[in-house]
Amino acid sequence: MGRPTIADIARQAGVSKGAVSFALNGRPGVSQATRERILRVAEEMNWRPHSAARALGGSRAGAVGLVIARPARTIGVEPFFSQLLSGLQAVLSARSVALQLMVVEDTEAEIEVYRRWSSEHRVDGLILVDLQVHDPRIAVLEALALPTVVLGGPGRHGSLPSVWADDREAMLSIVDYLAALGHRRIAHLAGLPAFHHTQRRMRALRDAAKRLGLEEAVSVPTDFSDAEGAAATRALLARGRRPTAIVYDSDVMAVAGLGVAAEMGVSVPGELSIVSFDDSVLARIVHPALTALSRDTFALGGQVARVLLAALDDPAGVRDVRTPTPRLTVRESTAPPGLGRASKTV
């Protein structure tokens, strides 16, 4: 038997389709005994409302959407997204709201998913991640008029509410710490340059270099993958005057960089200090444990979910939410420069 319909329930209960509609939607027009019989039959037949029909009737779909436009191979090993998704779902599940997730290859495909979900009434709202500097998604989402919360900022998200942390302030805390240790040549293995948060981190490093009088401060864009993180680290460490500290935009890249340093005989932290912009379990189980910017990504996901649920209830009442800036947790991967062979070779 296929998906049961109102007509199937009506035949089984011996009533009209109109009576079934009244009973299932809690409307007057049937006796209490008839209502109970209809509901019992519907339960026995495992009937559930059709999402498209429910949307046409003005009801909610009971789901929100998240589309991630990154290579699937990088998402699969990225602890940040696993913790974010867990936090989102924990809050959404408490309201019986499902999270519909799709991973696509580029922004154009992402926009097409938004349009299709909107036309098919698949979701009640959206979560937008990886805010871009010149983001074509913002105008599309504003036109679709689906409640949407942006993870990222400040600014660059039009009229859409956002949940954000200050990436600039976070990067400055790293550079100030490394400079205080005596590092004057600092490299930054950044994420994709189109991302708003990547640009804020890169600018923060350049600004801090001028203020602190650093000898060199260079940012190298990557796709966040371990492969690009390893390749970029290898190129930096092969230079005649290599950096004495490297800041990585993800734990996956930082762990890959730590492996390359070991492969090339560069001691950490004696010849090279390493800092990661995330602080997942990866940063804590390697040796040496990584100095990292710590934040509760699970709680961040929960905050995003709460803001989106509030937007579903009252779109006009939602405002931007600034979350605490990630704090630097110092571990064994950082030290003053020149404690090992680096003092002789760089």
C-alpha cells in the first residue's frame, strides 16, 4: 500500500472526506466520538500530512534548511561542522523541527537549492554559512522572503539577522601572543579568500604586522583541506628564511602542518610554533597538543537555531547576536623562537 490519503481514512472510518479533514485539523463539524474514530484510524494507517499540501494550506513544513557549498571531502573531516550541526539539531529537535542538509560544489548550485526548496515549500527557514565578501546569495534570500539567519558578520548580510563572532579580534589575540613570544616572521594558512571571515583574519594580520613591526606576515589562501594545508606548509618550511610561527584556519590543516614539520625534521615548538583557529579534539590529542582559539561550537549551533526559531515566530523581532570572541588556549605547540635548530638555519 502506498502513502495513505484522506480518502483512504474516510473509507476505513465510514465517513466523508470532509469529516476526516475537520477531525485531522482540529476543526469543529464532527462529534467527539467521530473525531476519535477518525484519529484512531489515521494512527493505525500511519497517516502523516503531505508537506506540499500542508504548505499550500499555510501550515509549516516542520524543517529548516542548511546548504554548504564546499567540497564534500573537506566537510567530512572538519570537526567544526560536525559540532555545529550537533548544536543546531539539539535545539531544533526540542521543537520537533528537522534539519535538512545538502552539500553542493559551488554558490550557483547553492542558490538553485534555495529556490527549489522555497517553491516546493520544503523548509520554513534557512541557515546561511560562509558569508562572502560580495555575497550573491543575500539578495536572492531577501527576495525569497524565507526567514534566514546568517552565521557570520559583522555586516555584509543585508537585512538578514546574523549570529557572529569577531574574527578580527580573535586573529589579533593570536598575533599579539606570538609577537610577545618574540616571533617576527608569521605565516597564516587561510581559508577561501572569498569568505568574509577569511578576509577579516588576513587584514587583521596585516594591520598587526605594521603595529608590531613584524619582519614578515604572509597569508596563504587554501580550501581548508589537509592536502592543501600540508602542501602550503611544506612550501613555507622549504624557504631559506622560513616563518617561525604558522597560524592555521582549521584544526585539520594544523594537524596536517604538524605532520609536515615532523616529516621535514622541523621541531615544534623548538623551531616552529603552531596555532590553530579552531579547538576541536584533534588539537588536544596530537603531540605536542596545539595552542588554539577555543569556543563552544556546539553552543554556537544552538544559538543559531534559537535565533532562527525566533525568526520563524516573529521575523520583525530578531536582531543580530554577537557571540563571545574565541579565547586563546595555550598548549605545547608554541614557544619563543630559536629554541631549536631554527636559530641556526633561519
